[in-house]
Amino acid sequence: MSSSLEPEDKTTYLTTGFSALPNIGVTVGGGILHDTGEYSGTQTSLELLGTIQPWDDEDFSNDGNAPAGDWSQVQIGMRHTAPHPVGRRDSWRYGAVWARANGAPNIVQTEGDYLGFYGGYGWDWEFRDGWRFGPDLTLLLVAPEGQYTPRPVPQLAFRFSRRF
């Protein structure tokens, strides 16, 4: 059963929000609902997300480390959501990711392009007219292009979404 707050004919969404790790920045994207979960309440969508993180923690607090360069990434994958008893929707994301680390990047430590996979969990609260917001925690497993040494990169986002 779908939520009474959300009309069933809304099958696309746009999302934007705050993103942290390895740097600090913004995330934007969108998705198309593939399965509306008419009977079970679960929903599946194909999602495309972009993240740009131009700010390093050194911009806010100097801890003696060299400032990191920009981090940017593009993710494409699936998102599954299910109703939760406390009025929110749990969500799971997974798919492929490409990232570019510039300068002296945090976590991966080597400048360059990275390819890999991601998986994550989060939740969002539903509001009227298709609005949602909530956090998600994602783990990227990325390797420098041409190499096979994956490096874990955690990422936290807080997203606002609007269904259409």
C-alpha cells in the first residue's frame, strides 16, 4: 500500500542536499520509479546522482594537514524503499560510481580518476505534495583507473527530494 500522502501517479523525483566525506559539498540527482509497490509498499527506482565536494575540513579548522583538492563523483544505480512503522521510508542504494580526486585528496590519498561500486542505507520522511527529506550513509569501494586495489570511502548525505 502506498502512503496516503503521496499520489501514486508521481513516478519521477529530483533530489539535492548536503554531502560530506571525503570533503564537504553538495549532491544533486534524480530518479525514475520502476516499481511503485502497489501491493507491498516497497518501491524501486533507477537513480542518477552527482556530487561535488570543493570544501575541505582545512577550510574550517586547520589541523596541520595539507588542504585536500576537490572531489567529484557520478553514481548510477538502484534505490529500493520500504515503509517503516514510525512513518518514514527506509532506503537502500547500490550501483556503479566514477570519481575524480584532485590535489592531495582525503581518504584515497592519490589524485586521479576512480571507478567502483557503492552501497548505502538511509531513510526519509514523507511530507505532502511529494516532498521528502532524510540522511543516508554510503560506502564507496573505488580503485584508481587501471588498478585493482579498492579503497573504501564513506560518505554521508542529507537529501531533500521532490516527487513529480
